[in-house]
Amino acid sequence: MKMYKILIISFLTIFIVSCKSPVSTTVYNNIDDKVKNLKQIVKTISQKDFKKILDRNGKINILDCREKEKFDTACIPGAVNIPRGVLEFEISNKIQERRKTLYVYSDNEAKSILAAESLKLIKFSKVIVIENNWGTWKNIYPDYIQLEPNAGQIQETTAPVEEEGGCGG
């Protein structure tokens, strides 16, 4: 009977300890404070060093977190577009390999850093933010821009809905 009580107490202890939430409980006064803190943790790469990687390697994973309208005008060649606001919902549809290095950029560095945090939480193991922003990249490396990346792709459209009198009619 004594052994039975020890097993139950051990099981309950393990169960309670394992239920501890992995989510950070840090409270920030504003988003700038959070980004400042994350900047200490998130791995970054300079645009100059990223360009060297782009020159050396053929296919690398690049994530553009800008809104679709901005991405559709120009991007870094080979980039996949998933706006920051829907990142957690759409990433697995567009980038399956979570173990490969994923380079992230946006129109502002704070958005890229927040995206990197989200990607880490959903188990992307190697996330690197390209420092600065899209505006800096296109000014420094105009030869490394793909204009109209979605030109020639079939655009999703919906057929017009015929009205039939509404509900019940």
C-alpha cells in the first residue's frame, strides 16, 4: 500500500510539473519594448552578408512579410509572401521545411522581428532576420529585385453570386 501511495504522488508531481505553460509571461508596456527585447534574442544578418549568401547559394528560403499589394510590385528574387498578420495560419501551406534556414524581411525591421518570434514558436528552427528593411534593400541592391513577382500567375477570383430572393425566397 505504501508503494502504491508513492507511485500516485510521483505521478501527480510529474503531471503537475509537465503542465507548466511554455508561453512567456513577460509583460511589456508597449510593442517597442517587446521588439527591443526580442532584438536581443532573434538572430539577424546584415543585408551585405545576406547578399553574399544569395550570390553563393541557389535555392534558399526567403520570407517576405509585407502586405500582398507591396509584394506584388517587387521583392527579393525567390521570396515567398506571407503577410505578418496571417503568418501563423499560412506558413505551413507555403514553406514545409522547418529545419532549413529561413530568412525574413519586411517593410520594417520590427515586423520582421515579430515574425521571427512567431516562427520560432511554431517550430521553425533556424530563423534569421535580414537587418533594416525592404526600402534599404531596394536602394542598395536594385539589381537584386524581382519586379511584379506574381505577374503571369493565375489570380484567384470568385464567380459572381446570382441573387435569388435572399433567405427563404
